Amino acid sequence: MLPLFGIASRIYRSIKPVRSEAYLKYVRSWPCIACGTMRKRRDAAHTGPHSQNCKATDLDCIPACRPCHQELHRLGPVRFQLKHDLDFGMAIEALQKFYTIKFGRLPGEGERAA
């Protein structure tokens, strides 16, 4: 049992989440993912896994106006996606791909993990 613990500790080592104000600004430049508005202020809503006192990586953000962002927190990610017929995974992948095309690489790419 001890060797498994050692392997598990290497497999599930903590990974430092990417923080990038430039990427968050880019995400906020897109229309709200749920209602499509460009008129209201948009947030970069974190959708990735997180734990107590630890926010998800900035690379898992979607653009959401304030009312839709609040609705996301109220409903939870699964019900929010069902209500608005969304797929966060596909949206995040598309945002990252467009960012890479525009800027060459994603924030945190090529950096060594601590």
C-alpha cells in the first residue's frame, strides 16, 4: 500500500494555477456567453475546479455579464449550461485557440511547473 501512496502523491501533485490579467482582459472583450450582450460590463467567470481559498486557473474562464455571472453562481455550472444550451469545455477551448492565434501562446505555456 505504501508504494501506491508514493505513486499517487506524484500523480496528484498540486499544480499551480495560471494567473494572467492579459488573458482575463481578453476573455472580457468577448460578448456574454449566455445572453450575447456587449452593452453590459462582462466578467471573466471562472468555471474550472477549485477548492476552499483557491480559485480555478484563469485559463478556465468564460465571458459573462454580471447578471449571467450571478446566475451561474446561483444555479451552478451544470444547470446553467443546460438552461442556456452551452458547453463550457468547447467555449474555453475556442477562447484559448483564438488567444493562441492572436498572441502566439497561452499564458503559462513553456514555463516549468513548480
